[in-house]
Amino acid sequence: MAAVTHLIRAAGGVVWRPSERGVQVCLVHRPRYDDWSLPKGKLEPDEHPLLAAVREVAEEAGVRAVPESRLRSVRYFSEGRPKRVDYWGMRAVAEGGFEPETEVDDIRWLAVDDAIGLVTYAHDTWVLRDFAALAPVTSVLAMFRHAHAGSRGIWSGPDTARPLDAEGVAQARTVAALGALIRPVRLRSATARRCVQTLEPLAALSDLPIEVDSDLDEPKPGQDVAECALALAARLTELAADGRTTVVCSQGKVIPGALAHLSRTPADYRTPKAGGWLLAFSADRLLGADRL
């Protein structure tokens, strides 16, 4: 019987910053391979790929970056094993911590065309071309469905008062870790208690208040699901338009319809409890929805 060859998982980013001549992106030089490539690295056990991508950019290039848009994943063989690398476009928000080491001994900030000419591998060229083809991202939102809150059938009080259970409390901590990656300046929650509680760990981590917004709610008795989904879509567009980075917690009945309306693309937008989306906007236009 043939041995099972396990997939190597890695993640990285096209990290950009503005310059007088336009956008510059960051490349790293690895002395072990004598190559120029995009910053990336292997996932740690049970690590979310987006967490790994932001961490590896910080470790390899000394850049703290905010993820904005999902780029392509590339696959190739590394030392005889299949490898997949997931990439995101990221905006640099702080830099200057780079120190040459044995893994990475140099970095360069270059115009995209110059970076395409320097990278060693064709798959990095593909990712850079994807990045160059995107419209400028003007705003980023992260939207989550509330975490697990037990069974509606065994809760005796009003459904809006149903709290997170032990599983949901643990999930809320994961939501906080992912939500913090975009460095939010505003937190918005649907009115249900379980939605507010889902954002509480992130509120503590980021020292931000949670604003309650009924336009993020699922329909009440007598209300139409489609109309509530349109209200959510309108609120997301409004939040994106003012440019402030926001994390939103909404509910499962309205998230799919809102994203379908914004994207104008048929897709499966059903979202599990504590699942979420990274939403990149250019003005009021949704550029992409990356499932978290």
C-alpha cells in the first residue's frame, strides 16, 4: 500500500504600502534558496490560515499588516510533498522591525511590475498579477454569525435573551482572534444577546464599545427575510462607505441574502455559527467575500 503524503499548508501575503510613485509591495530574500519571494510560512498546528499569513508577514518582513482581500492559492511540490499556500492582499500599517536572519536576510519594497520581474517563481508572479488587477480597497469589514447558543427549543425565555453556551464562549474567543486582525475601530452587533456576547472578547481585546443595531437582526414574526437581508446589505454598504474598519455580528437567516445582494454573484453564503467573512469594498462596491 502506498504511503499517505500529507499536504503542507502555508500562508502569506502581498503586502503593500503607498509611495510617491504608487503602490509598492514587499519581497523577501531567503539565503537558503537564494530566491526572492512573497513572505509566507507554514501553519502551526490548528492555526487558521489568515492568522498564519499575518504572523508570517510580521516574522519574515518585520511588517504589521491588515488583511484586505483574498488572492489565489497556489499548489506545488516542496521536497517531494504537495504544498498549498493561501495568499491575501494586506496593507502595511507598521514597519521597521526587520532584522536580517538565516531564514530571511533582506527585504525590498518595489513597484508591482518590478516585483514581478524579480521574483524567482512563476506562482509568485501569478499572485502579484492577481493583486495588480484588483480595484483599490477603500474599506474592510469582518462579519460573523453569532456563536453557539444552545437549542432554541429548550430555552424558556425570549429568544433574543438566549445566551452563549460553553461551546459558544470558546468560539467567541476565536472570533476575537480573527476580528482583531483587521484592527477594527468599531464593533456592531445585532440586538440578540448571543450576538453581543459573541463580540465581547473582541471588545475587551480592542478596548471598543459594542454598538447594537437592529438592521443586523434576523426577521421577527411577520417580517420578510428578504427585506431584512436587504436592510443588512444596506447597513454593510453604509459602514464601508465611511472607511472605518468594522467588525459586525449578525444572524444566520439574513447573512446569505445580504451577501448575495452585495456580490451579485451566485454562491453558497450559508454561514455556520461563529463562521464569518472578510469583506473588501471599493467605495460602496463589494470586491470580494472571503469565508473565514
